[in-house]
Amino acid sequence: MADMNKMVNEITSMDEDFAKWYTDICKKAQLIEYTSVKGCMVIRPYGYAIWENIQRILDGMFKETGHENVCMPMFIPESLLQKEKDHVEGFAPEVAWVTYGGSEKLEERLCVRPTSETLFCEHFKNILQSYRDLPFKYNQWVSVVRWEKTTRPFLRSREFLWQEGHTLHATREEAVEETLQMLDVYARFCSECLAIPVVKGRKTESDKFAGAEATYAIEALMHDGKALQAGTSHFFGDGFCRAFDIQFSDKDNKRQFPFQTSWGMTTRLIGAIIMTHGDDNGLVLPPAVAPIQAVIVPVQQKKEGVLDKAFELCDTLKKAGIRAKVDDTDNSPGWKFAEYEMKGVPVRIEIGPRDIQNNSCVVVTRLNREKNFVAISDIVETVEQKLAEVRDQMYQKALENRENHTYNCSSLEEIVSTLEEKGDGFVKAYWCGDEACEDAVKEKTGVGSRCIDGNVTPTDDKVCVCCGKKAEHLVYWGKAY
Amino acid sequence: MADMNKMVNEITSMDEDFAKWYTDICKKAQLIEYTSVKGCMVIRPYGYAIWENIQRILDGMFKETGHENVCMPMFIPESLLQKEKDHVEGFAPEVAWVTYGGSEKLEERLCVRPTSETLFCEHFKNILQSYRDLPFKYNQWVSVVRWEKTTRPFLRSREFLWQEGHTLHATREEAVEETLQMLDVYARFCSECLAIPVVKGRKTESDKFAGAEATYAIEALMHDGKALQAGTSHFFGDGFCRAFDIQFSDKDNKRQFPFQTSWGMTTRLIGAIIMTHGDDNGLVLPPAVAPIQAVIVPVQQKKEGVLDKAFELCDTLKKAGIRAKVDDTDNSPGWKFAEYEMKGVPVRIEIGPRDIQNNSCVVVTRLNREKNFVAISDIVETVEQKLAEVRDQMYQKALENRENHTYNCSSLEEIVSTLEEKGDGFVKAYWCGDEACEDAVKEKTGVGSRCIDGNVTPTDDKVCVCCGKKAEHLVYWGKAY
């Protein structure tokens, strides 16, 4: 037990230093390792297996909604990046430039894609002829590069993994519908699979994607009361299509500009999982994406029959589609308990000689350490039930945390005093729509606009939290990662 | 039918111009599209779906043999690339260099990974402590960049997709075993899933990977008699580990250098599929990786009940795990037949009003256009059987082609005259092991060494095809892609 305590104690407590607690988990749960490539990291097997599960589920959701995967080059010639003015202004300051191929200087420099709108536009132009070809509903799973100054594992790194959806439609309505559909897919994925409740809404003008007509985002509240943007969906109108001269022949054989969207989620989701569900013992993984859903820890494993029974249990669980594993290493059971708590495995099963005699085993959940004695014949049913329960409990807990840290405020003073008293969180406050007020809120209270609550149309009596003029929007404000 | 012939006629015939036939298929079957990024391409949905199937199967084989996926950065600092002397000499001339991040010049340039041995070495050094940690058996699915002068879709491009396995072992024997095991996995995958017979063997010294102690390859013979290297597996000894000072404590607490391997397969496999199985009507896809395994073409689809029956059939097939699709577009059946032949769909099912009356449908195989009238109740069984048969027939056909174009030669003159008479192919000839002879064979006959036949130990009477001295090896020679 000394060893076990030592390992667990190595994590800084969340209350003491949240940022250090976070990086401790990233390292000690073996999600990542640093490299000599500044701002980039190795995603280790346990971290990458979480990403593989995220990918598999999301990819299925994309395909169900009619999207196909493609793969674009990772390089963008400078002249191509420059075709859409807002886009290049937004991205040029943070791209990595390739200037040499071998020992030869390139005639035109190439940037490593920070995002691929320009490449998709070029491709769309090449393959689009008539309305019969539309819609194009494409996605790709790749990495992108943005030359960030300060970086943190999963949350902000110079290279990160993501998916980027890019679609092209004959009508504005259809493209808007796609933008919102994918925002819904993202929200549903976060809620159902990651047990993370999110707020959905449009970004303000100052905060939208470079080149977009409108940007929508899902925002989640982390354990420390900070907001994390977990996914974005952009409606481009026909702006890029005009810049790239992408046209199609409609039913009357007239040339028209199509309408475009893009949407993305990244490995940042792993950061969101850590900071939404983790505790001072380490990770707490949502069952849907946990690389190991149930770990079997044999007790007195050298006694005859114990390991056999453990592996038999494991096979039974695997056949039922549960990701199960036996840890038969020489470490003590106590060490193993702590290790798999640290790694956030949702369910632990303990089995020893006495359990075997009773045809039972012990099932312990990571989330609340609830302990159950279970008949071996009921193991599949029990584990399935526990995994479902755990997801629901995790979601409820995160939702309560968010609700406890969401404050309705009607003045700048109230924002400041509420945050001081209750800690960081979402502030819901009305806004007139003026960028100057948006900036003033940020400057005077520390919270920036996260997104606009689209479900609320302010009544006439509602006024801007900053200037007191008639309110246009109810806005979620917060400190952002 | 005019339309249909027009489309098919657009492919150059294989005999007329093999290279043009190849690129025609790549474009017209919508596998790829060119871009303004020189030497790079877009992999379109139909091409990418083939790659996804390859990935899924190979990834399963890697995991079954105990490998885990990770993800390394795409950049390698110049100083890291330079740590192993042979390695940097081999790769530096063909890497892309990043020199700017935004508007700032980097202190040290970064290359875009051409392969990731150096990154894995750095990582291994960071995480390896004792023999208990070994082996590390890692893989990653990423793209890599090599600044090629002349490029061709899938076969040679500046960026390509691949997997790279990287493993570290406590003993030389275990690492050698891993190297050969993965070569076997590759050969088995090509044979079973791609219906491509391959020759396995060690590369000569002049042809091995930069930094390796030994390189093994699988080589396939294309339809035009040229050899294609379809996968490689490298044994590094402890060379990289010494260069990077990677050590571990053994059971006696002594510091030891571990032994290393790496192995890779790429999107080039899609090129191999095209050039092994394709014909003048287009692609012929191996069932295991075909995005659509059975396409259902309704005949007189506007007649009542036809489309309903077609979709019912499709559902039945999908439920049985067969990748099926109904084409209910307005194109004529003849157009559709030609389109799915071009796209290499292994099985076509035709169903019209008369078939429905007879409770039957027509099943046609792409490979040999064999036509079967099948009871609708037998459709799953029939399609499964046809898919299995087609794979076997494709393999046999490819094997016969290889055997018809594999020549045993005992003099340089015989090589030249045989190739002239019978066309390009594999030449099996003995070799003394001297690099000068290897070069001379190439210069005088046009064929280079592909790999060494490890199953044959030359008897004393066997002599080098070039110098006449005692033979060390039986070598497969050929013209290479």
C-alpha cells in the first residue's frame, strides 16, 4: 500500500493547482509525453486509444448523416491560401512555412495546413459541374499545425489531430441546415458518449472563423469554472465560392454559386474529458470512449484457479462486446487498484479464491467507488448496467457543476462580485450587440463572450449589461481555455 | 448503350499505353484528383474507402500481434534527424524543411517527417527504464513527405499515407523474430485480402533502409511485368539505440542496449491493386477491400415494386455484413453496368419486374462476367460464395501471370534475350554477393535486384550470373516501379 499511495500522491491536488493537476494526469496516466519538438507531443497508446474510440463513434455519426471521408494534401501553396482575404488574414500569422525541398529553395512557399478550406475549394472547383453533383459532403481525419506561442497538452498545441468536415450545397438553406445539423451531432456526441453537457450557440462577429458568415460552437464548463470550446460549425455563405469562382449549372442551366460549410472537433476533447470528470485520484473516463471498460484484478493470483477464472471472466465480457482486461502482473492488488483509478477505468472487478468458492466477484465503479458483490453468472448484465449508470451519473454530476456555476447577472458589478464570491463559471447576461460593449465586459469583468443563446429572444425590457441600451441577445460569457 | 461505350472507351487500353491506362483508371474511377500542390493529390471518397478497408484489416492484424497505436509529431528538428549518420545521409536530400513559424524565422529548422525512427528513438529513450518495460510494440497511421522529382498517383508522391511500426526489444533474437513476423503479416495480408501473390526476401546491402542492419521486402509483379515493392520490414540491430544512447537495466541491473525494428506499408498498395487486377474496362477490386462489394442495379426501376425489392435485397445483404448499395439514379442500366465495372465492384445484381415475378435475380461477377440466375432467398449465400470465389480466382490469375513471367536465367545474355522474347518479369538468377556484379547486371540487362530468395541456399555448383564465381544467393531481379 505504500507504493500505491506514493503513486497517487504524485498527482497535485486539483484545489491546490488545477493546471498542474491537469498536466500531472496527462503524464502519469500515460496519455502523452513531451518531445524535443517545441509545442508538440507524443500521444501515447492509452491516450491514442481514447482518440480511436472518439474517432470510431464520430466517424459512424458522420457516415450516418451521409458524409464521406477523403484526404487532402497537408501543404497549401501561399497563393492558394491568399485567395480569400479574411481567411489569410486570420491564419497567416500562425502557419508553419516550408521553404526548402531537400537542398532546393521552393519557387513558392507552402504552408502546413492550419485548416483546409482553400484546398477543398480548389478541389470543389475541379470536380463540380452541375446541380446533380451536389451536395458534396466530405470529411477528413488529419492533423493540422498552428504556430501557438504557449501550449498545453491536448488544449493548445502546435500540431493537433482533428476531423474537418467540408460540404457544398446548392442552396443557402441547405447549407445552414447542415451547419446546425453538425452542431447537433457534436452536442449529442459530447452528451451521450463523453457525458459532457454543452451549451450550443452562435459566436459573436468578433469571435467567428476567418472567412465565415456565421460560426456556431459548443461550449463546456470545466471543473475550474473555465469554458472550453469543444467543437465549431461554420456557415460560409458563398464567400469562398466567389473568391475561388466555384460555380455549377442549375436545373435551368444557369451558373450559380453554391453555399458552403465546415466543422471540426479535435484531440482537445481529451482535455475536456480530463477537466470535466477527473478527480484527485486521476482520470475518470466516460465508458463509451474508455480503452478499458472493465479491468479484472485477481486477488491472491498465485492460488490455483484464480487466474484461470479471471481470464474466463474476461473472455465472457469481451464476447459481450465489453473492452475488458486482466492485469496479471506481479504488482500488488493495491497497486493495481490505484493504477486503474488513476487511468480512469470505469469498472474494476476483483476476484480471489473466496469469491470463486462463492461463485461471485466484486464490482467497483471508479466514479463513486460503489462496491457490489455479484454472482459470476450475472457479470455481463451487471457490468453493462454499471457502465450505463456511470455515464448517467457522470453527466448529472457535470451538469450540476455547470448549473451551480452558471450565474444570471444584470450589471458589470454583479458579474465581478458573483465571480469573486462563487468562483469562475458561465455568466448569462444580456448584450446590445455592439462590439465595444463586448470588449468592455471583457476588460472590466474578465469574462469574454462564449456564445449567443439562440433559444432566447430578449423581450423589450431587457437591456445590455454594459451600456443599458435595448438587448439584442442573451450571451454566455466566461473565461476561456 | 452509346453513353456506356463512350465512358468505357475513355480508358486507354492497357496494351497501348500501360502508364496512361493506369492514370486513366485513377482519375475515371474517381480514386484521386490532382491539385495545385505539386506531386501531391486528393484521395477521393472511393479511393479513400479502399484505404479505410486496408487500414481496418491491417490494424486488426497489428493489434492481434500485440501492437498499440500512438501518434508522434510530424516535425523532426534537424539536430534529431542527424543523430544517426546513415539515416540522415539517406533522407536529408529528400525532406521538406519548415523554416518559418508565422513571420518568425525558426532557430532550428524542422523537417516534415519522411519516416519517424528518430522521433521514436527519442521517445523510447524518455520512457524506457528496465527490462520490465520491454518490448515496446508501437504503430502509427500518418502521412509522410519525401520530396520526389517525378511522381505518380499512389506509386510515388511527395506526401503519402502509411503505417509505420516501431518496436524495441530486449534481445537481438526477439527483434529479428518481430521483423520476420511483420513481413509474414504483410505477405498474408496481400495474399488473403488483396489477392496479390508476393515474393518475400531480404534486400541486398545496397538497397537496404538508411540505418538498418537488414531490410526485408515483399515484392509483387504487376501486369506489365514490372516489380512493385509492396511493404518493407527493417531490423536495426542496436545501431539507432547506440546513436541515441537508449539503454535499459536488465534482470541483473546491468545497462544494455535494446534492439529495434520498423516496418511499413503505404497507399501504394492501391496502385498494386490497380496494376495487378485491373483490365481494359477499369478496376477489379479484391472483395475484402472493395468499398462496395455488391451493387444492385434495378431494371425498369420505375415499374411498381422494383425499387422496393432492390432496397429490400440491399438490406438483406447489409444485415449479413456485405457492403451493398442500390443505384437508383436516373442513369440507364447499361450506363450503370459500365460505371460499376469501371469502379471494379466485385458483384453486380440485376433485378427487374420479370425477375421479381420469378422470385429471382441475376448475379454477375466483375472478374469474368459470369452470369447466374439466383433465387432471391439464396442471395446472401450466393453473394458470399461469389466473393470468396472471386478472391481465389483473382489470386490464381495473378499467380499464373507471375509464374508465366518468372524466368530462371544463368547468363546475362539469357536475361536480355528472355526479357526481349517474353516481356518484362522476375528474373531468378544466382549472384556472388558482390555489389559490382549487382551493378553490372543492372547496367547490362536493365533489371535490378529486388530481393534475395531466403529459401534457397545455393549448392556448390551454382555460380554468379555475372562473374561466374561461386554463388552466395538466389536473387529475384526485375524492373521496379
